[in-house]
Amino acid sequence: MGVRYKLLILLLFIAITPLLVVGTGVRGDLVRLGDRLALRISDTLVNKASMGLLRIVEDHARILHREKQLLESGTSFLASKIEGVLYGHSHIMTAPAVAPSPVLTRELLQEYYVAHRHGRQGLDVDFNALSAWDGEGRQAQVLPESMLGQILPLLRELKFDYPELALWIEIRLRDGARIVYPGPASGASMRRPESGAAGLVHEPTWSSPYPDEWTRRLVFRVTVPVRDEVGAAQGEVSIVVPVGSLLHKGHHVDMYSEEGVAMLVQSEVEPGNDEATLRIIAREAQGKAMHDHWIAPEQTVWLTSPDTGEYGRMTASLLDATPGVSEMPFEGQDALWAYAPIDHGATALMIVVPKADVIMEALAARDFILTRIGDHTARMGVIGLVVALMVAGIAILLSKVLTRNIAALVTASGRVAKGDFTARADVRGRDEIGQLGAAFNRMVPALAERVRLKSSLEVAQQVQQSLLPDSAPDFPGADMAAISRYCDETGGDYYGFIQRETPTGESCVVAVGDVSGHGIPAALLMASARAYLRCHAGSGARLDEVVARTNRRVFEDVDQSGRFMTLFLLEIEQGHTIRWVRAGHDPALVYDPSEDRFDELSGEGLPLGVTPDAVFTMNERSDMPSGQVIIIGTDGIWEMQSPDGEMFGKERLKKVVRAHHGESSASIIRALVDALGEFQSTANQEDDLTVAVIKLSADRP
């Protein structure tokens, strides 16, 4: 192949490969950024929606409780007035009747309709009329006209005092006669009512939801007894309240999803299942035409979810009368379940919102980013093609000018200058250029080896130092510090601080590890183990589970290599509760200054990487006293040797801690480092050393 084509290929490779590598890398980074951004936005939106839905159901539960009390008071007040009309012993003065405005009357007429799947059909009612039926269900005048004339204004007054809550007001007498307000409009008629229960109530009573006789809407009924002059129940007064007036999910839910479902549920034991299950007793109808219209299932319907664990926690919370929000599947898709008890029984208001609607903005943002990435990739392709054509033209022109040997030397030198140490000068001849080419070819491998070794050590040292924390985190109730010193440019010791959220609250995990051996291999294993540990600890899992998962990953990395890693993992919770797992590491020391006594945090556990199915034990101590000092170190501390070959030992370590326990953790470490330096003197450091000090303070949350 001629110089022209060699130069052409070389220049094309040099120009296009970086574009491809950079373009591919940038595209991958942007895609990952879009995914992380979408995930973060999704988490934020889900958290915001959860809190918002919880406030909505809690507010509705409080409003329902308040309106139930209001209705009971209003019904009792009305019953007292009716007692005064029927038996003349009311102590409540009746206010003069005030005619309702025509506007309010027209608005109230909109509430009287028969709902069906195609819409609503209005009912003709008259707010100045009553309907009455005798005990046989025949329309009749069940009371004297003078009494009915006094009762009508009372019922009308209550209706217009509670326009949205009172759908019908009924009076039932002991003989079965019924009076219903409002009555039919002129020319209209109301069908015969269904027979009611024979017994009369003796105290204010609320019914379960049931279909209304005339509108077929789902309603509650609050009933109060009517008593005669000696206090005996001679009848009852009821207010029929639409379920939608008390339990509508409100327009606030629409800000999260228009597909939200509102239900009234009751905790019961499903046949064949010993655990509590939720039964749907009412559900808001779907569609704008049926807004605020509730329906009851024609047969028993159980509300379930395939996520039995979260479902069980939700039912237990409802049995404890505690509101909350759960995230689990509903009708085949992920959803948020917001619930709140509405009374002291097992009945609750439930709002279920599809999760996909909540995170819609996050998905749209991700799609937008992916679209822009596609546009960027297309532009980069056009730029790459233009660059390739330009390089090809330049290469052809230069190849006509330069000689073969000079072109070979220049090409090889350029590749070496760019870091390509595989380049060789293909020079023929014994003249000065040939000798230069031979010397060049001998020089490149030696140079590559030295640069590679130097670069590897520098990069490894920088990378490893970046993996260690710059400083300890601020954590309430604990003063923490740590340090690592390697005997080579790189080492296998590791320490880290991982703050996380667990089911019991916020905590901080302190990790100290020691990889067998030194140098680059130990540093690589340390970096891998650190990544595995932070990944699994960030999930909020128990410490023993975190170590077990990390062990399996480390075993895959070191299988049949003979390497392993010891690890001590300590988790501190606010309130001075500690948990720890020991994986083949020396036990941590705990110094109690009040008793001037050292104790060890021991436990069972093999080093990481020995076997994939190793079992690790999590230990726990609660309410640790303030002032105690916890020291986690590697064997490079107590095995450090003096010029005479004497080891530093743990007793010297304890002596330093005892002398400086009243100082900060960082001061204790500085004192220990000074003591080690003085003990080591001119001797070489043979092993990496790492120490972490945690001092429990009285600064509890």
C-alpha cells in the first residue's frame, strides 16, 4: 500500500475515531442523564402527589365528621320543632318564614334527577309542597291541614339551610304514615314509596349507603326520633343525604389525574380468607356526566392488589384508624392509594390515582431529551462526514510531496505524540534516516513502558484518593472522623460514610475495610467493593443483607484468585442506637469513660470473597450513653513495627484513646497518628493503616 493511502487511512482514523468515541460517549451520558432526571422528577412528583392526596382524604374525613354532626344537630332541631307542632311541648321558637330566592330555587332543582349511563333525567319537585302516604302506601292526608301548614315551613327552612346536603326530608309516624319534602310539582306525581322498617329509632342513627327510592342516587339517611309529651317515641324525622355531597373526591384530585377513583370501603373478613380485606360499599361513577354521582355494587366486590405485603400494611393501618398513602398495583397498573377513616369503625374513604398520570411530566421530559439527543447525533454525523472528506483531500495532497521514509517517520512520531505507543516507523535503507528509524523503533517500546507505568500509578493514586471522603458528614448525636495512609502509591484499605433513610429513620453507616495484599490489585478490589457497598446500602436494606449482597459481588470478582476483603460496617441512628456487622474484620473498640472500660463490638462473619453464600450476623445496641468513643481500625495500626521490630499493639491504641477521649474525633485521630509516627521513627511502613473514630455526643435530635 502506497504512502498516499497509508496517510489517508491514518488521518481518517485520527479524525473520525475521536468523533465516534466522543459522540457515542456523549450520547450515552445524555441518555443516562435523561433517565436519572426522569427518575428524580418522578420521585418528586410521586412524593408531592402522595402528600397532596393524603391531605385531601384527611380533609374530606374531617369535613364528613363535621357535616355529620351538623346534620345530626339540624335533624334533632327539626324533630323538636315537629314535636311542638304535634304535641305542643317544643321549647324552640320558630323564626318567621323567608321565601327563598328564585336563583337559589333554580340551582336546587338541578339536584333532583335520575342518573343513568347516558346522563341525567330531571325530576319535577315543588319546594312549597309535601307528599304524604298512609300506612298502606296510599296518598292521603295523614295529618290535619293546620299541622301540615305548620310543618311545611319547617321542612323548607331546613332544606334551604342545608341546600346541598338535604335531598329529601321525611317524617314517619308510628302508624307507618310518611310525609316527604319536597313534593311533586304541579301536574307531576311521585311514585309510591317502598315500605320502610316497622321499628322506630330511639336515638340519632346513620344508615349505610343505599340507592334512593326516587333518584336512585346513593344516599345516607340520618334519623332522629320524634317524642310525645312523656318522652315516648311516636315517629321519626330523617334527612336523606347524597353520598356525593359528603364524599365527593373534589376537583383537587384532577390536578394529579382525571382517572382518579374515589371509593367508600369497609374492612371485613373475606370468605375463605382469614385476613382482613377491603369491601367496596360505594364508588364514584366515572365520566363527567356522572360527576359526584355514587353507585353501590350490585354484588359483593372486594378491593385487592397483587402486592400482598403493602396491602396488608394498608389494611392494618385502617384498622388502627390511621390515614396514609400506599403505592401498589390497581386494576393492572401502578397506582397511589390514599385512604383515611371516616368514623371510628372500619369504614374509610379511598382515592386511587394511576401513577402513570402522576409522573406524566417526567416521562414527557425524558422524551424531549431523547428527541434532542437524536437531533444532536444527526448533526454530529454530518460534521463527521465533512471532516472525513476534508481529511481525505489533505491526505492525498500531502502524500504527493513527502517521501515514503519521511512520511513513515512523521506518521509514527505523530501517533506516538498522541499517545499511540504501538506505532513503528516502517523505514527502509541504511542512511541517516534509516538509522533514525531503527533508533525510533527501539525507543518507542521503552518509552511506552515507562509512561504506562507512571501514568497507571498516578491515575490509580488519584482515583483511589477520590474514592475516600474529604470529610465526615454532620450527623446529630455523633462526632465522626477517619483517615487512611497507604504504604505504597495505592492500597487496599477503605473507609466511607453513607447517610441513608431506613424504615426506622435517618442513619449514617460507617464502613472500614481491608483488602488482602497491597498495590494496584488491592486498590482495584477496594474500589469495586466500595461501589457495591454504596449501591446496596443506599437501598435502605438491613446491614446483614447489604454485606451479603456485597459479598456475592466481591466473590464473583475474586473467584479463584485467593484474594479477600475484611469489612466492619457500623450504622448509627439518631438516638444513639447502633447496629454492626463484622465480616472477618477485627472487632471495633468501644471506650466508656464513665467506667474507664474498653469493650469490643464482635460478631460472626467470614471475610468478603471467601464463599458466595456466607451468612453475616447483624448486632444491635440501643440508647448508647453519650461520651462513648467507638474505634474501628485495620491491622496496620497495631501491627506497625518500630526500628527494633516491636509492634505498636492495641494497648498503646487504648492508651491514646483514654488520654484524649474528651477531645473531638479528629483530635483523637491526630493524636493516634502522632503516636504512630513517633513509634515508627525511621522504620518503613509495611502495611496500610486506616482508622475511624465515632464519638457519641449529647446532641441528640
